Amino acid sequence: MIGVWSYTVILTYVGLISAVVGISYSALYMAGTVTSLLIPICCLLFSGFCDMFDGRIARTKKNRTDREKNFGIEIDSLCDDICFGMQPAMIVFAISENKYLGIVAAAALVLAGIVRLAYFNVIEMERRSDPNNDDHSYMGLPITTSAIIFPILYLIYTLVGESVIVAFPIVGIITAILDITPFKLKKPGTKVVYLMAVLGIATGIYMIVVSKIS
């Protein structure tokens, strides 16, 4: 089979499959087959969880070839745009009452995400070719923050009600702009990553429990 096959990419693929499930359920929501976006939101959270640890798992493999490293960079970016560009875009479009504004927000999220990821693939190649370049800070808002922003917004929606729906496309457009805005953001340390993972899991469990009670 074409591709680089090893345990280093398995979690990335799991996150991608989760995103496809989330996108599919967003479509079912728009079709009226399901009545809640809880599954897409949980899939977005799970994709974010996978993304937190796929790079760490990849780095455990010793003596990776340049082809394996380059393949990892490319596959991670392609999956990220589906997981954190297309998946939240579908959620935003599905929940938006104003579908025209929803289309604008969805298009902005996907376009900004793919431009950002392509740009940073180039930056990463330049960084690896320069041994003196040890800058590991983010430039702009990482696309993966969609896995935090929209679940929190959906949680607020479940608590407050319909009045929050109007915020989804607006937040989507703002997120897209921040994705490609050149400001520096320090990368989180290991403790922060684990804390975010725990908060994400807690958010998902809380929404599932609230959904079952209601």
C-alpha cells in the first residue's frame, strides 16, 4: 500500500476518522435525522485529544527516516484541516440560523486553516534545515484550538439556550482571522497539555450527562 505505515500515524488516523464521523452527524443534524450536535462536538473534542498526543507518540520512534518525518508532517497537516477546519465548519454551518453567514464562517474556517497549515509546513522545513533556529512558538492561533473553542461555545449554548446560536458563525469568522494573524503565542508545556486533555474529557462527559438528563 502507498504511504508510510507505522504506529506513529495511527492516532492521527483515529482522530481523522472521528472527524469524518462528526462531519457525517452534522449532515444528519441538518437533514433532521438527529436532533443534537452532541456527537459532532464530542468527535471534535476527541480529534483534539488525539492531536495532543500523536506527535509525542511519533517522537518515541528512534531513527525515523527523513521520508517518515516528512510524511508525518504532511499527513498531520492534511488531517488537521479536516479535523479542525472542516469539522468545526460543518458544526457552525449546521447550527447557524442565518445559513448565508454560516457559509461565510465555514468557508473562512477551512480556507484560513489550509493556508495556515501549508504555510507552517514550509516554515517547519526551513526550521529543520537551520540548526540555529530553535523558535518553537506559535505564530497566530493554532488551528487545533477549534477543538477547545467550539465545544466550550456549545457547552454555553446547552446552558443558556437558543440566544447563543448567533455567536457560532461570528466566533467562526473571528477564529479564522486569528488563525492567519501574525502574533506570537508560546507553546504550552506538558502540564498544560495534560490539563487541557482532562478539561476536554470533563467537558465531553458533562455534556453527555446533561444531554441524558434532559
